[in-house]
Amino acid sequence: MKVCVVGAGAIGSLFAAHLAKVTEVAVLTRREEHARALNEHGLRVSGRHDFTARLTAATAAFDLPDFGLGIIATKATGLEAAAGSLEQRFPNATIMTVQNGLGAEDVVRRHGEWPLVSAVTFMSGTKHSDTHVEYILDTATWLGPYGDTPFERVQEIAGLLVDSGLRAEALPDLRPAQWSKLIFNATVNGVSALTGLPHDPHFAAEGDVSDLGHLVRELVEEGKRVAAAAGVDLRDDPWEMNVLATKRGSAHYPSMLEDVEAQRPTEVELINGALVREAERCDVPAPLHTALYRLVKAREASYA
Amino acid sequence: MKVCVVGAGAIGSLFAAHLAKVTEVAVLTRREEHARALNEHGLRVSGRHDFTARLTAATAAFDLPDFGLGIIATKATGLEAAAGSLEQRFPNATIMTVQNGLGAEDVVRRHGEWPLVSAVTFMSGTKHSDTHVEYILDTATWLGPYGDTPFERVQEIAGLLVDSGLRAEALPDLRPAQWSKLIFNATVNGVSALTGLPHDPHFAAEGDVSDLGHLVRELVEEGKRVAAAAGVDLRDDPWEMNVLATKRGSAHYPSMLEDVEAQRPTEVELINGALVREAERCDVPAPLHTALYRLVKAREASYA
């Protein structure tokens, strides 16, 4: 199964490099010099794994060979353009989305009838250059069918990822995992973007009444009530995910904090916005997540 | 009535310069060069009024002549030190506080038995240098008795302020005005500090569901429920204060936003913290103000 990875940030680079060890991989990037560098030097992985992969890169879908699996690994903010670039082509492809939040599949669906696979990934990396990514957390990617996609197709893709050296698991229903990460991300990314704190022990502190952990816990509880109303049994408790993550050695710098510090658009719509819209759809109050959503949107408005 | 103004930021400078036209004024500042400049050059007022006042400045209470009215015009964060510097001295003085929020009088009371006058001021100015303040909004200062202070004393002080060219009004009960400003400040300062937005039309926008005005309105409503439970009839509706202020030509830059941008301690405890504690005392839920309080505290924690 030939693969095309759209978007070569940290996550896209980790998928592309690993998969290139077991199949033919093309990468679709935005910048010419990025594509040129990948074609010339390959893509180096350091950290948990150590190798350099050879792959093909291009900046236009027109230049891509046909493929059986497309992985859209852009940020949520680049998703619409990425899906648009594949429109009316690659009829034999299955497309997999790995964006944070909810709703990425719907965006892709508007651009074509490909079978879709939903994924959430917990692996992490740091991109040191266009041709070098450090593999940091080797936690799993979970995949599930979206719409009519047969589960066997999902298992096949998960198998390919495992063969390539990544951790992956096919789940008949991805929503329990997707929602655990949604609630975790809406809470941690939102609070981090507004306070300037990386995901550090403040997020689990519940000593004094002014401590941030109280708010984090209330946001998680609110999110869990929305999940319950939406009929989703969470796979992991987002509060436990939070406590565990803050106990790691160095505090993670959430992407939404990086975005507001660089005055870039954030993924707030697919993360916090999606949770707020689900709450409304299910008629469950979510005042704290709604507040967070409006505050982050206002923070984006302050760039202008 | 001789006057001592403690703290010569914009508000303290406006009080000191105006009062120096009608009585003897001493200013207590933190920095030596500030005191020296005031003693040498006087204090210039521009904007609404235009004059230069002569006054005495010192950096130690020890060097101050006796006075009948002390105005503590530091920020909330400098209040403890300011009150401490007057301790066990000036037995004939009445002390007036003009800090934002609630609880300034209690801090001063811990340092002496002076009769106390509460004040909230709506005037504003910009300090261009240690010896030059621009008088921008010539709105009133409202004064009320605190504890056993006779109302006549409050009227006398209001009269002195009016004689000096400032707008002032003595009120038998300051709480309706104090709480209107408290709810306004807790909302606008908190939201501004977190979003980076000055107090601009976003704060009154209620078109889209993601618009910030919805949150501002909910924060105001929550604050009004706390005021009602505390037995306070608000003087002005904080939502109307908000709408009116955002319609002025140039957006006001709230001090709490200036503080977080300069990574200084904010006045969050006497403003948002005070409102949250009042809600708890009156057993009224205030989830949104509690969230704002914890987020601003966390923003302060991010400086380290």
C-alpha cells in the first residue's frame, strides 16, 4: 500500500519517515524548499528511533504518484486546504485524519468520497529542521472507521503502522479515545494558552482555593457530562491523563500556547468549539468550556 | 487641612497636584529621584487642566510634616507597605483609600486606628514622567465613611477635592458605587489580562455564539447576583458601564493587562479575589468569576 502524508510537521514527519521503511511514501508539503530538502537529504529520525528515511516530496498534488493511504497530518488550521488539494483525485485512496478535536472527517468529506479513517495520536516529536524530527513520546496512535469504512481496512492500516515501528491500535469505535483526548485538549490547551503556563504541576494543584487544579478538574467534569450526554464512554479519564502528564519530568508546551505566543490562528474551533457545539447539540450546560472558548477566540482577535 | 498623598502614580499625582492649589501637600514616593524631581520641578498637569503645582515630596514618612488627610493612592499591590509606613504616626489624620476592589480599608486598619474614608475614583490620567501627568477623564471620585467615621468628615474631604478643581461627591453609603466598579473591574480587567485585548468593542459584541460580549454579560450577571446576596443595591449597571466605555474613541488599556504584559503582580486579589470571597461568604455560586480569578493567578504564576 503506497502512502501519501500531507503536512510534514512533527507528527507528519514521524509517520512519513517510519512508513518509508516499509512502503513507498510521498510527502506533500507547503514550501518548495521543504520538499527540495526532503528529496535531497531524506528525513532523519532521532530520539526513540534512529534512522534516515528516503522518500519523495512535492508541493502540488498534481505531482504525486497514486496512493492507497493518505494521511492528513496538518494542523486543524491547515486541514481545509490540505483536503482541497486532493479533491477529485486518488479514487483508490483511503484517507486518515489525525487532527486534534472533532470534525476533521467532515471537512475532508466535503472534498471527496474516499473511505475515511479517524485517528488520534498520542505520540509526540520535535521538529529540529525540515529534514530532522526527534521522536519523543512513543505512545500509540488509535484508529477507527468513519462512516461506512470497513473495520478490516482500519486493521490493515494499523498493521502497516506497527510494521513501520510505530505503536498503533485499531478500535471498532474510536469515539471513547477521541473524546478522552478532546476533553483533555480543550482543557489543557485552553488554560495553557490563556495563562502562559506550559502543562506543569499547577494544572493538578488543588491546595488553595485559588489553585488552578480546581478549574482544570471542573472543566474535565463538565466535559465528561457532555460526553455522557453524547453517549460516549470515555476510554481514559482526562483528569488522570492530566495528573499523569504533569508528573513527567519536563512540562509539555501545548501547541495552542505556541500558537498564541507566535500570534498564529489556533486549533480552538475543532477543539474547544467542537466541545461547546456538542454540548449545545446534547442540551447540556457547559459554561466553563464556553468561557474558555470565547476567551481564546478573543485572544486570537487581539493579534490584529 | 494639610494633605499627604502616598503613591504618585497617575491617580496620586492628579490628587496631589490639584490639592496643592488649595492647601499644603506632601507626597510620599518610593524612589529618591522621583521625590527629588517633584521638589525641584513641581508637578505639571496637562489635558483637562493645565498648571504646575508646587509641593513637598519625601521617600520616608519620618520626613513628612503632620497632616489631617492622608490619601493612599498606591496600587493594591503597594497598599500593605504604604499603610505600614504610616504606622504609629499622624494621630490626627483621616486616611482615605482609593484602591480598586474591596478590602483596602481592612489592610489600612491593621496598621492604625485612624478614621477611614472609602473612595472609588473614575477619573483617569496618564503619567508621562515623574513630574508630568495628563488629566484624561474628569469623572468623579465618590467618597463614603468607613466604620465609625462621621459623614461630616467625608463631606469636608469631598468639599476640599471640589475646591481643588476635581469632581467629587460624598455618599452616606459608598457600597453601591464601590460594588458597581468592583463588578466592572473584575470582569473587564480579568478578561483583558487573559485575552490581551484592551477594553474595546469586542467586550460588547453579542452577534456570534463565540463573541466575547456573551461572556462579559454572564460575568456581570453573576457579579450582580453576588451583590444582591450581599445586600448591595448597585449604583450603576456594570454592563451599561461596559457598553458605554467601549463606545469611547480609543480603547482603554486596563491596568491588569499592563501588569501581566510587564510581568508584574496584578491587583487580582483585591478585585477578583474579593468578589469570589464575597460570593463564598454569601453562599452564592460564582463559577465564572472563580474561573477568571484562578486563570489570572495562574498567569501570574507563569512569570517565574
